[in-house]
Amino acid sequence: MCATEASDSHFFKLKSGWRSKCTKDFTITAELDRVERHWEGYLFAQSNAVTEGIAPSLGDMISKRNFHEYQIYGKHVEAALGHLFLSTETKKFILNKLVKFQGCSLVVVTASFGAQDRLHVPLHTIHRGGVCFVAFIDAATQRKYNMGVCEKSWNVLVLPRVVWTDPRMKTRVVRALLPFFFPHAGFSIWVDSKLQLQEDPILLIHKHLIESDSYLAVSENHVRKNIFEEGEKLFKMLRSSLSVNETYNEFRAQHLRRCLDDYRGYNFSGDGLPDAGLLLRVHSMKAVEFSMRWAQEILEYPFGRDQISFPFVTWKYGGGGVNLFDKCWYIQAVREVGHESRTGASER
């Protein structure tokens, strides 16, 4: 595995507006020694998707022929798991690459598809056994940035080709179904490719999951609180900053409109809009079930964004275990580097 490297360069510089109003009250003050003892004890004994019987082990995944048992969470979930794990190429990927990480208790994961981003080295990390940093990329990203198997702290894995040609869709499906890639892990932290982690991962787990007794934690959205307000903004973005081509733009706009209309039909208020760029998860039964419900919504309405379906799933299926934390904790945890490219290029 790649050696964990911590960089102390370039602290996050607060921009004007709400960011500059965040105070030192949003600095994690837990004593590291106490958290370390907790980590070495209870946290490493945390149950996971395999021990709770909600996901197959990686060994079982290789011999698996279908995912029919997950159809109860939606036909799209079954199809997505099949696309991700049932090809011959994927089984080789599990045997030769993914299986090396089944001893990880906490995985910090990022992804860059469609040559959109290079990888950003996590800041202020400490080498610990059982804590692994994994970056999923595709062939296009590997070629553009000439990535090796190790990029500083990141263990770089080239994900086998799957059916979603839009890198935004592929990123969102992989993020939603991440516990199936690391079913033996007790915890995971997802960091978007436009972000740079700048807080110790176990402090984040301790603060946002353990202390709040939650199975999933995510920041509130930085600008809006309601999905219907976000939808209006997104309609405009699909024809501007998120535009790919006229046909695909209209395809996504139709699915977005259908999604919002359906959610209104459920009498959902629309409140609870997140920023899912930083996503912390316990790989427990509740979290994995939530993840599959979320994947079902993402693929039912394939407009390439997942923050609108997230609060609906929280409202309908969350059961009180989702921690939507203050956005000021977000800027304490990550730096916004931004995307290098938004071409929407598909893998080749």
C-alpha cells in the first residue's frame, strides 16, 4: 500500500460571505490521545456490512452471479450492482486490486472520472494501521495525468469500465454504493475530487458519527436549504456551467422536472439540502440500506446530481440516523480546490 504522506501547505483561506463568519467554535477540540485510544479499542471492533449480513464479502462477490436479493431496494439497485461487479474484468479487479484493502477499518475515498481532476494530497494526516486512502480513476484520467499506483497518500485504482458514460453519473453511483467496494470496513469518508481533506479522518469520524450517534453524516448546503429552490438553480446550470450538449441537457432537464414533481406528490417539504462532497458513513445495515435507497433514486432520475434525492431518502427512510451538520464544519474539514475540467468526457 502507498505510504501516508501529510502535507502542511496551503491552509484554507476563507472567502467573503458566510465562510468568514465561521468561528473557532467550529474547530475540533477533542484530545487526539483520547480519540486514538477510542479508535484502537471500540472503533476497530466496529461491525460492518459483511458481519451484519447486508453485503457479500469480496470473496463471495467474485463467485456471485446476480444481485436479485437487493431488488427489494429497487430495480436500479440490482442493475447497478450488476454493472459494477459482475463482469469478468471486475472480478479480476477485485482479486488483483480491491482485495488488498479488505483489512482497512476506515477508508478515505475519492474519485476522478472523465479526466476532470488530478488528486489532492490530504493534509495533516497521521499514518495508522487500518486507515487507507483510495482513489478510483478511469483510463482517461490515468492518461491525462499520468497517474501511477501511488500518488502521495492515495492508492490509485483504475476502475473497470462501466455503463455510465457521463463521469458525473458514474461518480454518484460509486459514491452511493461505496460500502460494496469496502464491505469489511467499519467506516468510510468520501471526499469529492474538487476537495482537499485538511482534517484528521478519525477526528472527523469521532466528531460527526460517534458523538452524534449517527450512521451517516454530511454538511448542510452552503447556499440553499430546500431541494425545490436548488432545482430552479440546477435547471439554469444544465444549460450553462453543467452543459454537455443540447440533447443531453434536455434529457437531464426532463428527469429533473419529473423528480421534483414526484417528490412534491409525496408531500415532501424539500428541506434538508446537503453538500455531499464530504460524506461520512458507518458501514452498518442502516447505512448500507440508505445507500441503496439513494442509488435507486439517483438512477430513477438520471440528471447527474444526487443532492436533491438525498434529503428525500433521509425523510422517507433515514430513521433519524443522518447527521446534517453545520456548513462551518465543512470548511474546517476540507479545502475547495475546484474542478480542473468540466468537459463531461466519457472514458475511452
